Amino acid sequence: MYHIYHTEGIILASTATGESDRFFQILTPDLGLIPVVARGSRALASKLRYHLVEYGHVGLDLVRGKDVWTLTGVLPMKDARPLTSIGHTGMRRLSVFVRRLIHGEGMLLNVYTDVLTFRRMMEDIHDASVVESIFLAFQIRLLASLGYASPDEILTSIVAAPFDRDIAQVIASHHTHVRSIMNSILKETHL
């Protein structure tokens, strides 16, 4: 008998495999970044296929396998709305950055909360410069939560501040300084 895990997640990437399967990387609050296979989800008769969109916020029913999790059920979260085209681009960049830094399973509640907040901000954003500032703030917060950020006054204020649209104004006023610090952190840590 298999134990079914119930959780929520954000689909960060998907790849077609086999004849009708799809492989996903899903960020969850309690399991971390997990590999998930949805068997038969690309088939026309599949009930799962319409809910499994990249960057979607979904409720999940999962069974743990030897190497990957298997998806047994999925429902869209009631509060999830479609992304704008600029928001979709922002989520693509976030997905690449998160998958580059996080490997393996483990509880990542702070990271998940920031990714979910970022996704919600992308639902109604229409200004690419604001997306850039919010993404930079997210990068700083993720690096800090993983232990990479250096003790800088501006970075500390960004990490300590609530993650919302107002953070874009803080970043915009110090954009050059924050970007140079980010680049140096990434270079020093070989990320």
C-alpha cells in the first residue's frame, strides 16, 4: 500500500517523456524541489493535462517512487490567476535561477513563500523594469536564505523587508549597487 502525500506546489519546469508522460520539477513548501512524473498526462483523454501548466500553482497528490515522485491527482489552487506575458517571462527567469541553486529535497518554506509571492505579483504586472527590480530582490532573498549573501546594509534591508511590490522601489533607488553585489556573490560562490 502506498502513502499518498497531499501538498501544494509551483510547477517550475516540464519535459515530455515517453509516448504520453511528462516530467516536472515542482517546488513544494514541505518537500522542496522534487522531480515528478505524470504518467499519461499528455494523452488527449488525460484529466491531468489541463491543470499541469508551467508556473501554475496547484494542489498535488503524490506517491513516492524510487527515484521520482508520481503524480496521482492535481487541482488548480482557487486563488491562482493567469500570468501576464511579462509576468511569464519573469517566472521563466525565476525558474531557471531556482533550479540552478536548489538541488534535492528538503523543507524550503521561506523559498516557497517568496516564489509564490513572486508568482502572484506576476499575475498583473505590465512593466518590465518593475519585474527586473522584483527579480533582483528575489535573487538576494534566495541567496540569503541559502547562506550566500554578504553582510551589506542594503542587502540586509532587502532581506528583512516584506517581499512585496514596495521592494521594487528600494531596489530601483540602489539598482547599480545591488546588481554589483549580486554579481560579486555569484562570482565568488561559483554559482
